[in-house]
Amino acid sequence: MRFHRADVLTIGGASIATAFASYFAYRVVGWFGIGVLGLLIAFIGFHLEIEKDGPVGSQQHADLYAASHRARERMLPSERAEERAEIAANVRLCQLSKMIGTALIVVGLSGFYFFQLPP
């Protein structure tokens, strides 16, 4: 995976924001708060990855999916290429959020197990 300058800035900004949020969660709830924060971040990453190709919903919202598909068919090839590039960029960010979330889950639940549970 090749990183661009914008990716490095995004990773740095996400790391700083995650560090502040983790510190706040630790001060308020403890190690368990870091695990829950990681779960929330990973859930958001998975949810955005599921929705990358268009709307997701139940059978009641089938017309929304059909309208999205019709709009995609009417696009010019250049617009389709632009949309694919945007989706590829969003997939990288989703992978980053899933990795950060998984790391926070492991750190938070390990810290909870080793430092907060009674022996």
C-alpha cells in the first residue's frame, strides 16, 4: 500500500485525535472506556465500508437502491472513474479506522483484564 502526503497527514491527525479521545475515555471510565471507544471506531469503519457502493437498507427502501443504480448507469465514464477513485480513497480510510479500532479494543480490554479486575 503506497501512502501519499494526504494519507500521512490523515494518519497523523487520526492518531492525535484518537490519543486525546483515548486519554479522555481512560480518565472517565478507565481501561474499559478505551475498549468501548475502539469498538465504536471499528463499528464506524465497518459501517462505512458496507455503504461504500451505495445505500444500504431493508426491503422497504428498495426504491432508494434502484434510484442509486439508475443514476450510476447514467454517469459518464469519467464520472464513474472519479467515483471509483473516491471509493478507493474511502476504503483506505475505512481500513485505517478498523485498524485503530482493533488496536484500541485490544489495548483497552487487555488493560482492563490486567489492571482493573481483582486477582
